[in-house]
Amino acid sequence: MTINILMPALSPTMTEGKVAKWYKNIGDSIVAGDIIADIETDKATMELESIDDGVLGEILVKEGTEAVNVNDVIGVIIEEGDKTTAATLSKNKVSEELSSPEETSDENKRANPKEIYENWEEGPTEKRVFATPLARRIAGKAGLNLSKMTGTGPNGRIVKLDVEKEISGNKKPDGTNNKTQLEASLTPPAIVSFGKYIEKPNSTMRKIIADRLTASSRDIPSYSLSVDCELDNLIRMRADLNNRSPNNSLGYKISINDFLIRAIALTIRRVPEVNTTWSEDAILQYEDIDISVAVSTKDGLITPIVRKADQKGLSEISIEMVELVDRARSGKLAPDEFQGGGFTISNLGMFGVKEFTSIINPPQSCIISIGAGEQRTVVRDGKVDVATVMTCTLTSDHRTIDGALSAQFMREFKFMVEDPLTMLL
């Protein structure tokens, strides 16, 4: 009996994933609970555990294959003791040697491996053409003559990428350009190289970031408001609280960002209308105050979430953030730790950035950008003074939040930051 290994849905919104690594080879024994593969989603790499015992009989999707649809079969487990096990494993070993990553992601990849080298077509010179069934199919639809193409696959065979490259060049079978003058004028110019460069393939995470932020910039009518907040009172309170635990015996060291997370959460409690999502039929206002915090990783930004942040004290937020950041940067966040959230905070103050504007993280309606705290001159009662000031910019979705409401939120947030004792009430 065979058991299919399916591409798992690791989150409610996941539609496709990447097989990042196989930990088992064909013929290896598998026990329920064994880690058999790493699956890369848009935000993290998750371990895939087997729920069955048996032998890995077939790997249908090679390591590195991207855009594999959820519930697609990526491998097969054969129950030990099955009479067909030995023969099946032997056949699949040959199949594995003759296959390549380009073809394994196609729904028709189960062609006989021998066909890969036996396919050929006759031309005027009786030239034998080595091409995969998938490449031959795509070329046929595009009207390309395979005998005029050079393959980059094993033993010079033509693979899918070769055909796609030829199609992207938009060449007719006779080699002439198939673009009209209008089409040519609308085609983006090719990348011009001004020197040597290194290609870094886009990860699944980077592609999803690009898609989501492009959609955000295109579809959301956003606007931004900025306020300057004086930090001196908050800095003194932070120092006082941290000094109460000189040896860190209480397990925390509160950061400015921890204060800001709590300030935002408490401000949302006062102005709950910003904790919303737009839909065509209604504006969805969330009951829980879940704050997403932008964290930089080697593959891009990810936003771990402090759930019910308004119900947590500064020390609890501090400890939780340390754990979330560590798991985010090691790619070990669970889906529920970074999916969702009603409001995002992005802080670049530690890099010395004075002021910036962020792109809204859909389906949220708001993101606040925190700049660096720096010494600036201020005027109080007609007298010039010096204070530590940071600029904060709120970007809002105008479909859900009008300007007056954003202004009210920023006024309450500024008051909270400048009088931090109110966070302890």
C-alpha cells in the first residue's frame, strides 16, 4: 500500500510552498514523527513530520522546487512488507537519476523516464532532438522548432527553462522578431549591466513580500501624519525600571521599543477604530489588540505578533519580544506567531533614521514608523530648551480611517509617550 506525502497547508492563507530540503532518501525507513522535509512558506521554514510508518518510495518534487500547490503530492511512502516495495524502489531510483527539478513541479511529470532520451523529431537533416516531454509540449504550443534550440539539461537535452527563455525572447521559428512596433514600445527595457554582478535567486519569502507590498501600494489609498514626541521622561523611567534589576535577575531588560509597543496598544484601547480591516461589505473592527512588530531577517521583513498587547506589562512584552525576534531570525516562528495582527510598528531608530514612511501591511489599516530619538531644540513658554525628540509617522488606509481619526490617535499616542506614568495605570 502506498501513502501520498502532500504539500501541507501550514497556514490558513497558504496556497503554495517550496520544498527546501529532503531529510530522507528513497529506500530510507520512516517512523511516524520523523522529520522528512523542510517546507518553506512566505515567512518561515517549517519542518514536515511523517504521520505514517514505512519506506520512502518516491520523491516527486526535488529540493529547491518552488510554487508547489498545497495538497500536491510531493512524495510517496510505501508500507514495509509490501510485496511491490523492492521493485518500486528500484524503478524510482532510476527515475530519480533521470529527472531534474525543472520537470518535477509540473502536474504531468509522471512520464516514463526513458522517454526523456528517446524523444526526437525529424527535420530536413534528420537531426535527433533530445527534449523532455514538458519542454516538447510547451514548444509545441508556442510553435517553436526544437531542432534550432540548444539544451542546457543533462547530456544537452532541452528542458522547460530553455523553451521559456526562447519564448521570452519572442522569436518566431525562423528566428525573426515577432514583436510589433507598439508591443516593443510597451515592453520594459532589458536590465543593463554596468559591470560584473552576482545573481541572488528570489526566495519564496522575497517574492511574497514583493507581491503584497506592490498590491498595497497599488490598491490602498493611504496617507501619512507625523508628530514629534519628547522622550526624556520615558528614558528616565526606562533607566529606573532596568536599574531595579541590576543583575537581570528578573529576566528582562526593557527597551524603548517595548515602551512603544505598550503605548500603541493602550492608545488603540482609547481609539479602537484604527484596529480595523477593510472589506467590500463592512469594516471589520477587531476586539483583540494584537501588535505586529517588523523584524529584519536575512530574507526580508517578518512581523511577529504580540497578542493582546494591551493586557501585558512592560516586562512581559520585553521577554516575549526577545523570544519572538530570536525565532524570527532563525526561521522558526509558528504560523500563528506572524499571521494576523491588527496594527504594525516599524522602528528604524536604532539605525539613526530620523523619519520615514512605511507601506501598510494588508489587510491591516495602519502602520506606525518610529524614527531615532535625538537632541533637538524645543520652545517651552517662549524659552528655548533642548530635549530628546523622535518623529513618528502613522500611515493609514483612507477607506477605513479618516484623517481626523488618525490625528486623534497620534495625539493620544504622543501624550502616552511623553507622560509614560500613564502606561502603568
